[in-house]
Amino acid sequence: MKKAHIVLKIIFSFFMFFSATGELTLNETVVHSLDILQMPTYLLYLLGILKILGIITIWLSPIEWLMEWAYAGFTFDFLGAIFGFIATRQLLFPDVFMAPLAMILCLLTYFSWKKRK
């Protein structure tokens, strides 16, 4: 069970790291998606920094409640993205698939962590 959790955490961390990199570098595709969702570009810096801090937290924090908050933050990020696509009726490919996929991966990682304890 421990191996499965570590593998899930590695996959999830890479997923979030690449997402954060796209946000912090103001990748053209990421900026375009945010424009279509009618959200300000400056949010990308905040999202990118918080994702990197969340990754660091789920790997290094010995404080359980801090890890809970990191997973909650990731979950709110994905829920916000999914809601944005629904509210604006902009089903952007591949974004419309990536947010739910990331949400599922986050939940799997979270529940495997909780089960391990």
C-alpha cells in the first residue's frame, strides 16, 4: 500500500508542478484559457506559487493539518476550474478534461495517504 501511495503522490506532484510552471511562466495557452474564463491574469502567479507550496507541503510537512489544507487547496483549485468551464460554457480542450482528472488524482492521493495512517 505504501508503494501505491508514493507512486500516486509522485504522479500528482508532477502534474501540479507542470501546471504551476505554466502559470508562473505565463504560458500562452494558460493565459488564453484564463482570458476565455474571464479571469484576471495576475491570478496565475498566486495559483502557481500556492501549487508549489502545496507540493512541498505534501512531501515534507510533519504537520497533519497543514497537509489537509494543502489537499483542500488543490481541491478548491480544481473545483474552481471546473465551475469556471461550466459557468462560462467554455469547454476548452484539453482543459475541460485536465481539471477533473487532476481532481480524481488529488482525491486518490489524499485517500491513500489517509488510509496509510
